[in-house]
Amino acid sequence: MRPAARSFVLGELVDLLGGELEGDANLRITQVAPLESAGPEDISYFAAEAYRRDLDATHAGAVVLHPSNARPGLNCICTPNPLLYFVRLMALFHPEPEVAAGVHPMAWVHPQASVATSAEVGAFASVEQGARIDSRARIGSGCRIGHHAEIGEDSALHANVIVYPHCIVGKRAVLNAGCVIGSDGFGGVLDRGRWVKMPHLGRVVLGDDVEVGANTTIDRGAMGDTILGNGVKLDNLIQIAHNVRIGDNTSVAACAGIAGSARIGANCVIGGSADISGHLHLADGVQISPSTMVGRSIEVPGRYTGIFPWSEHRTWLRIAAALRRLGDPGVADRKRPRRERSRESAQHVQEERDDDGHQ
């Protein structure tokens, strides 16, 4: 672990972050650390019963925990949410580096671009005509900011981030290395067996406090915009297709893919490697388990899971329909009218035809 920026005594930490101290207020803490490896000058936290043995055996100088887990002889900071407290505590020991205001001599900024005097533009970065970099924004080495793109104040772009023309990044965003904001969407029209590329005229618009993981791509809209709300968190290696909209404070784990024109509600959680088909809607508060394939809209909040082996597509559709009916003992397939079963089969076939992957 890299060295902490400074040390604190326990009393200082409580003064800064709150909580109730049980123990030595003058004990000096020099680092944060996991329970199993923490030493007498380290502080750790306990928030899950799975780590009870580590708590019992820890040599940490202090532990952040729930009041119900405090014990004599252990310096404790008691708080209702130990993990949240510890996250804030970590930021005290390891704050983000200060912005080094100015443009590096080996960067290029177009004369008609606007870069705040308090912003930082790193080596080999380029800022094109009409682009705007707001106060205290950090543009890392090798970044490319397209013409008329906007980077909000206090945002941090790590190395080699690409922001395409006209795209907007809100305040306090974090764009990790190699992510691409505003690339062409994937779409076209067949003309006598050959694909004709669909122009993409829209933008990507990121709200405030958005985080985008390394090598994640967000495609610009075909005519409208691809929009991510405030507080959206994207992990590494995610694909967000054209015209997608994601509501405030939704999080998406690594390797997930969201197809074109999907509408994802606020406060959703999408697990790693999940696949969201295009043109559907997820209600606010929906949770999708890892590796789940979502092929239809979900209108009711809750947790949804769907994992079983692949097969020929029409067979897969029949298996999916049968599994759904197994979850509802009141609807046995043998009791359903033949006309209803035929109608459902026709609906599946029509969906198969409609889903060409390019909308």
C-alpha cells in the first residue's frame, strides 16, 4: 500500500468524521489496513460476520465497527455504518493529489478552446477547437478532448481517455484510463447483402459525479443522446450502446453490456457480465444478477436472475417459457388453452425477427 499523506490521533478522526470513541483518544494512527494484517499503528473496520475471526485475532490499533460489536481492550470508533465511515476515513489518509494547474509544454490546446486557469492538462493531451475544460478539472496524459466537448469542474480524466466531439462530462466525474466517451454506435441497414453504415449524430451526456471504469465504452446516440444520470457508476470493460439512458445512482459491474435504446431506471444494480437487450425498460430499483440475460422489460423493482445453458434459439425460447411457468404452480402448461400457447409461440418468433441487434 502506498504511504498515507499524514497521520492522525483517534480523537482527531472522531472530530472530523463523527462517531463515538471507546479507547485512547491520543493513539496515533499512521495507516488504514485490513483486519488480518493491521498493526498497532493501523486502523481497520469490521462490518460483516464473515470476518468475525479476523476481528478476534486482529492486532489493529483501532477498529471502526457497529456499537454492538465494541469490546473492552480494543480501541473502537463506533458508528451505525462502519463501511461508509471507513471509506471516508480512507480518503483522509489518502486524499486525491492536488490539481497541478496549467497546460503541460508537451500538450496541445487549440487557440479557440477554453481551459480554466485552475485546470490541469497533462503531457501529450490534446484539446480541440471549441472544447471547454472547467475549473480544477484534470486532463491526464494522452487524453483527447474533441471539438466542442465539455469537461465539468473538478472532474478527473486519467491517461488516454477519449471524449468525442460535442460530448458533455458533468462535474466531479472520474473517467478511468482508456475509456471512450462518444464513439460511433453500432448500426446499419442491409442493402443487397451489404451493410450501409448508420451515421450517429447524437452525443453522450454524463451527469455529475459519474464514474466510468477503464476501457469502458459509451456510444453516442444515433439522433438523440446517450444519457447517464447523476451518480452513475460504471465498472471496467462495459459496453453502453447508442441512445441508452441510465437513471441516477445506478451501478453496473464489469463486462456488462447494454444494447441500444434501453432505458435503465434510477438506483438499479446490474451485475457483472449481465446482458441487457435493446429497446426495453428496467424500472427504478431493479437488481440484475451476474451473467443474467434480460430480454424483456422489467416494470417491478426486485432482484432478477436467469442463468442456464445455451441451445438452439427456438428451443431456448421454449425452455425459458417452461421455466417461467414452473415458478407459478397455478398455471400449468397442460391446462392452458392451445390458442394461448400458439399465440405465445408466435410472439416469440416475431421478437426473434425484430431483434436484429442494430436498433
